Amino acid sequence: MSSPTRLVEVRQNVLKQNDLLARSLRLRFEAAGVFVISLVSSPGAGKTTLLEKTLTRLRENRCRVAALVGDLATENDAARLARSQAPVKQIITGTVCHLDADMVQRSLDDWSLYDLDCLFIENVGNLVCPSSYDLGENLRIVLMSVTEGEDKPLKYPTIFNTADVAVITKMDLAKAVEFDLPGAHQSIQSVRPGMDVLQLSAKTGAGLDGYLRFLEERIESRVAVGIK
Amino acid sequence: MSSPTRLVEVRQNVLKQNDLLARSLRLRFEAAGVFVISLVSSPGAGKTTLLEKTLTRLRENRCRVAALVGDLATENDAARLARSQAPVKQIITGTVCHLDADMVQRSLDDWSLYDLDCLFIENVGNLVCPSSYDLGENLRIVLMSVTEGEDKPLKYPTIFNTADVAVITKMDLAKAVEFDLPGAHQSIQSVRPGMDVLQLSAKTGAGLDGYLRFLEERIESRVAVGIK
């Protein structure tokens, strides 16, 4: 059975192509002065809800924002995000379980990056595959919701290792699901020591101010926590 | 850029190999009289919690059960499932985001299938990739928790289309997250009309009796809802 070996080889080629493209995207973002933030998480961790609030609030503070949002099917998320009044584009991936740099590049064809301060990229809900694909972003945020359990970082270490910041979401449900917050922090730190961890509830708004301050500082200084 | 095309070609070869192996596994399961049930869901939907209760309760009813559980890293889930006293084996997939038939086959090397009535296979938490890999199971159950949102079936249609039964989990949290139950049923039916849908809370036990009755009937009759 030679197929699995060939699969790995070819996959590495694709990844290499992706890295080259991501690098050119990153240079293009830098030249246009736009800071790019991507969001990864499992399905249902609250990426879209958080992003909708983020876009709305950043716009109120006169930050020029836009968003790309990846999904296998449906334009539901783009419709939700469009309520923020920010420019939003959906990337339908079909059966592909992650975004790649080529999809991002093609989505930007008719947008002028020079009119933006910050571009958000919401990846497909998946804790595995998106970790391998550099999208040219400056900051990668991994979300985990309290309903997923404290040991997710231990079980999906690569996605935490390739992210710059972790955000624990749905804190309003922490009590109902008996979430072990110290345990979660311990899991994250054991996988990626020193990682910044924020916690919030997009529903109640708790922690949202701190999260937005964190983003605004990064956007203003155009300096990523873990610049690639 | 010829790589993406080659990737698809090679991937189809791997999938074909997997289908052949899955078919031989299915014949082996049938010959041994063991009914095989797989569980798929996003990370944190409650597969392990539900499976622990399932193994415990089925054992009490003198059903001879065992479980294989897939994860990228850690043996946490196997440790949790072992509390049921049923034989449990962890399959560590490394960076592979799904189980395949070969991993299942190799895990069964030192188990006598003739001593089992039912084998559970808990897949890696992922709503995309596991849908493409037949594991030789008789029944595939897709779990979605109320915290993930009603539109998951629309956004991840393939995993619902390749499953035989949908189980809505964490019903105890439905009110707290304002879960739209009719909306969820509508999403499921629009993706897979006529699909059996069960709802339960492994935490409070609500709906668990119905779920177990459903499984026991299938195990006893050795007839899958959507036999492949």
C-alpha cells in the first residue's frame, strides 16, 4: 500500500505552496497597513457571535474592519456578520475542512486593502486541519467554549500551539457545565507555556471590553503577539 | 499548480482502499455476530460522557460491549470509559483528524469479536473528515449539542448525510442557550429527510432510557437503520 506515503508527500507539496502564498499575502497586508486576525475553533464555540460583536464595537471606535468567513455550506454566518454593517464575504469550501491562503487571496480580489485597518478571517469550525494552513494572518486566536471541556488543549495540541492567543468563550455557562477554569488554564499552559488567555461571554458581555482593548492595542501597534 | 489535483486523485485511492477494508471488516463483524456503532460529532459534544453511561447501562443489561476511542493525543477518554468496566482501547491518531478502517482493524488484533455483542467506535471530534471514512460500522450516530447552534446540520451536511441517527445532547442546557429545538429538527430533516432524531441529557439522564432502548433493539435484531 503505497498510497498513504504518496498522500503525505503530495500534502507536503500543497502545504509548501500554501506557505509561499501566505508569505506573499502577509507582505501585501503589511504594505496596505492592514492587521489580519484569524479565528479558529471547533464548530459552535461561538466564533460568529463573538465576531459580530467585535466588528460592531470596533466600527463604533472608528476602526475600519472587514471579515472573511469560511464554511462548508450556507451563507448563514456572513448574513449574521453583515448585521455589523462591516463588509463581509463568505468563502464556501465545499467539502474542504479548512481555509487556505489561495481561498483568502481569491476572496480579496475586489476589495481595497488600503481602506481597511483590520481584516478578520473566521476559519471553518474544526480543531484539526486549520492548524496546518498559514493564511498570512498576524494573529491567530483559538476559541474554546466552556461546554467543550477543560482538556481540549491536551487533545488538540497543534491548534493551540499554532495560535497566538486563547479565548475561553461562553463563560456565562461555566457554572451550569461545572467548568474547571484552573484546569483549563493548566491544560493550555502545558501545551503552550506563557500563552495569553482571555475569557468572556459574548452573550452577557462579560470580558468583552478587555478582549476588545487587547485587539485594539494590537491593531494600533500593528504588532502581533506571535508574529510569523 | 498541479498539486491540488494530484491530492484529490491520491486521496480517492486512499478512500477506495479504505472502503475495501471497511467492507472486509463489516463481513468479519457479521460473522462474529457483533453489532458495531460509531459516534461522530464536533469536539465537546459529549460523545465520551454519553458512551460511558451507555457502556455501563448496557453491561447491566448483560449486553457484552467494548469500545475503541480515537483521539489525536492523550488517553483521557479511554481512562474515562474504562470506569464502565467494559474493555476499552484508545487509538492515538497523531495529527490525523479521523479514524480509518485500517486503524480499527489493527486495534482489534488481540480482541476476540466472538465474545462481544456490540462494539462502539468513538471517532475523533471533527464534523468534516470522519464523514468520508467508512469504518465497517452498522450504525453511525452523529451527536450535536444544544450549545453548538441549530444550523450545524446545514453547515456540515455531509456528516449528517452519512450518519444513520442524530442525537441532540446536553438538553439540560437548552434553556440557558435558548436552543431552538424545532429549528434544529428542521435543519436535520432538510439535510436528511426522515432521519431518526433522539434528544437527551447524559448529565440529568433525561432521554437516556429511550436512547438505550433504541440501541438495544438494534443490537438485538442486528439490523441497522441504514445498513451499508
